[in-house]
Amino acid sequence: MAKDKDAPATVDDAHSESEQSIKPSIKQEIAELREFSKGWNWAIIKEGDWFNLLLQKFLKSHSEQVSVDYFRHKYPGLPSDAIADRLIASAVKASTLAGGVSGASVSLATLAAPESLGLSITGGLAALVGEMLYTTRLQMRLIFDMSLLYHKELNIDDPEDLMDIFAMATGVKTAETGGKVIKGLAPEAARVQVRSLIHGSTPAIQAAAKKVLGPNIAKRITQRAILRTAVPIIGIGISSGWNYLSTRSIAKLAKAKFRAKGVMSEELQRLSVDLHSIDELTGSVPSVVKT
């Protein structure tokens, strides 16, 4: 199936295509992401700064291309759950294939002495980084697309829901991350409760949480990427399997989160309509409810 070069890069591109037909596009995207990371040093990978770099560059551009109307037009008559399932199936398929496409095998000796690679990421690590960025970007887009479907569009400047989902899927504890953020904040900000950091109320707290949480998520992803590609011969199988499981886990979390928010929003809207109907009949609305 030919793809319109001007069409948005949604996670559903692989849904109805065969493995052989979509592998070239996956390879091309991985190569482009390797070029994007060209010049990165080992510290950016090791310390996890790459997650926020990826988030800032690619999620913003994706959000400018897709909308809920795009999905409604592409899948006329389908309910949100059915469209979400299509997106999930496609993303899982693409990420699984990506795990085997690069065919990277990174030796433990190389990983133990990354300084021998010089200032930039090259060779086997470049292949690892390209595939890791491809899968992570795919998952970011999947989360954003599902937020649209359930009418809970992510705030690109403060993507707390996206990072929260990644944190849960990778096992990063946001409470512990919040503690690290507090230590780095000014005394007046440190008095804010830990639980409000990730769901913070001020730009300063949100920015601090993002600065700490993003790299912590990235470190966990990087560690697993290294482990699954460092095993000769069977590394490709491990990589494909891990991509399948991680993308499926993130998809289930995102769908459940945004679906629950969507249901709650619909119920509040229904309640608002009911209260206005009561107001018309009685001339009063309970003061505790704001519509």
C-alpha cells in the first residue's frame, strides 16, 4: 500500500501491510534517527538526556500533524475503542519488527569501555541507539494518538501523562523521582508535597520533575536495550520480544488511562446537563457543583 509522503506519521501505517513491505520504511526511519543522534556522546545515552531531546523534537511536530478529526476521517463510523485497538496492533507489529531490523549485536567489551568509541556514538551502539529511539518515538506517538481518541489531548509543554505512563511501564517510581526533584529546588518550592510534583501546579515544579523523570525513564530503557542486544545471535529475538512486550504494556496503560478520563468527562458533562434541567424547573442549582 503506497503511503502519501505528506500524510501524518501515525502508528497505524503498518496495520494492513505485510512485514516485507514495511521493513524498508522502518529501516529508513531508524537510519534517520541515527542521523538525528549523530554527534551524541556516551554521556547523553548513559545519563538519559536523550529522552527529553526526543520528546521535545518529535512529539511536538507529531501533535501539529494529527488530530481527532484525522482519525474520524480515516476510520469513519468506528468507535474510539476500535480505533485504539487498530493503533495498538499496528504499533506492536512495527516495534516488534524494528527489534530485528537493525540486526545490531553489541559486544560486552565495547559497552564496558565506551570511551574507546571517541566523542560520538558509532558502530554497534549507533544501531542500538537508532532502534531504541525508533521504538520510543513510536510509543510516544501511540500515547499521544490515544489521548486524542479519548478527548484528553496531551499538553506538549507539560506531557505529564505520557511520562507517567512510561514511568509505570518501565518501573520508575515517580514518588522516588519526586524526592530527587525536591532536593534540587529552592526552599519555598521544596515545601510543596511530593505527590504534587508530577501532577504539579506550577511551571517550575513541572519543569524540574520533567528534568529528573525523563532521564530516569531513559536510563531504564537504555539498560534494557543494552541487555537485549548484547547477546550474540539470539539478541535479535530478545530485542523483538522485548519491543513487543514493552509496546503492548504502554498501549494498555495509555488506553486504560485515557479511556477512564474520557468516561469521567462524559459523566460530568451529563451531570451538568441534568443540573441545568433541574435549574430550569426549580430555579436553583446546588452551589457545590460548578458547571
